[in-house]
Amino acid sequence: MSAHYQQATRSPLRSVYRLRIKCPVCGHKDNCSISEDRTRAYCRRTASKHQGRDGGFLHILVDTPRTSHAPQTPQQKQTAPIIVADEARRHSVYTALSRGLQLSPADHASLRARGLSDEAIERGQFKSTPTKDEAAAITHGLSNTHDLARVPGFYKEAGAWRMTWTDTGIIVPARDAFARINALMYRRTHARKDESFGKYIWISSAEDRNGRPREAGASSGAPCHYANSHMMKDAEVVTLTEGALKAEIAANLLNQPVIGNAPSCFGADFAASLKKDFPRIKTVFVAFDMDFRRNEHVKAALFRLVEQLEHARFDVRVRTWPDRWKGIDDYLLAVASQREVAA
Ligand SMILES: [Zn+2]
């Protein structure tokens, strides 16, 4: 932990929802926090190299006067190296973890209500978050068969392997373009808008609650989630949207691969890698939440994303829908249920 970070953690954080302002990083009016002195934000949606124990990200907005080095741009912060287990090991650990977890009937019903089919729920390996005792037992078992070092969500304490505490919720395994699970996030069941603790949380084990690095822990890095990743190889059209669960729902309703992440979290080489790995893809639909476009930072990130996609010679189309639906998932679900009523 750098002195700079310690320095910047003094002024207390306040919920943007309570302050009735927008998060200066992602532009949303809930879930994120800002320090009283406005020098830093704790954003739930946009990654930085400082990930907190509950999965959010610290962003330094203004360098505090006592630090001498030049202010970092958001770009520099995001490209800092992240020490994490390789893809194969993360996939193997998360797959084994998922086999040890259950999906409660209530959580299954809630995913169905959000527009996911039984098949999509099964394939996505959605699970209910474990209780403390379940997590301890599963982690103990996993540590005998797998190397858990630097797998986000696991860490060592007093010689024993532990899993990061999770609130009640549904785990969404985030997959890379080749269908490997490379991170886990969860949607809290009892999230309230006025809390500084967010609704969607990346499972991370980089730091303890006091911001000290955990032994053998790692940050999730808030990666892109490729929903319907098994369709990537043959796809000619993909859609980009915000967040892993929204991507799953849209992918299920569109029967297409959908890539989920905040506009600012798609790396600078995203389009070039997509082109190289999946040469059949011709068209990219960009479908971020409507309220996203009213924020200057988010708008700028969105333009940069469109620009790099066009530079890689994709046919880029910005997908819009009537304002009364916040996200493409809500809109597609409304269209799908209208069809059911008509039929
Ligand atoms: Zn934010």
C-alpha cells in the first residue's frame, strides 16, 4: 500500500445517494461514495488498481497537497499490473467452488423473473452465496486439491486458507471470451439504494477491511463478462452492455454473445483482441444504460470505446430504446413478455 493511498484515505467517505449527487467516476446516483474533501471516490462500477475488500474501487480524483508526484490519469491507474493467478487456475478453482455451492429455489425464481431460462441458469453456473460455515468448509476442501494463491476471493490468514465474506446474494461467474470463469461477482439480495455498500460486488481478496494487503490474495480486476461465450467462435454480431448480470439476461433474450462491463473498463486493446481472436465478428452493438449518456466522463469513455471499435473496422451501431426502460435487459424483457401475452 503506497503512502499516497494512506494519505488519501483520511477524509471520510459519504454515499453519493445520500448526498444526492452523481458518482464522478461512473455517473450513477447510487452505490458509490465520495470523500468529504472530494479528493477521492469509491466507485462500484469502474475499476482501478485499488480494489477494496467489498469489491469497489478507489479513484484518486485530486492529488492531495502533501504528495509531490504528478497526478495520475485514470488510464495510468487502470493499466497498473495486477498480480493474479493465471486463467487456467482461476477457472479450475472457480469451477470446483461452483460445484460445492447451491442455488436456492428463491434465487432460482428471481433469475427466472429477470429473464433467464433454466438452461441459461444451469450453463451460467449461478449459485447462492455461501454462509460463513459453508464457505469455511468448501475453502478447506478446495485448499487440499487446488492452489488458491492469488485467486481473487481467497487469501491466507494465520496459516489457513479463507474465502472473502459475502452477503446474501446470487453469484454470477464472469467468463472470458473462451468461456473460462476468471472472476466472480454477486448481486446482493437485500441491497438498498442509500447504502454505500453496493448491489453488485466483485469478489476480491486484495485487502482487509483496513486497506492492508491480504496474504496470497488478489483483486478481481473487474473484467469483462462474456455471456453466451460458447457462441463467440461462430458469431458475426456481438452486443456490449453494462454489467455481468445484464449481459447474461440480454444474451439469453437475444440468443447472441453479449459482453458486459462499464464503458470505461473495456481495456485499450479490447477491439484489437476481439478482431484477432474472433475474425468472423462484423457488427458490434453498443447498448449501455440510457442514463449513462448524460454523464460527461461516461460519455467520453463510450466515445473512446466506439472509436477503438471503428478503428478495428467493426460495423459499430449504438442501440437505443425508449427512456422508460433503464437498461437493455429491462427493455428486452418487456418486449419478450409482450410477445408471450400476444401469443
Ligand atoms: Zn461510481
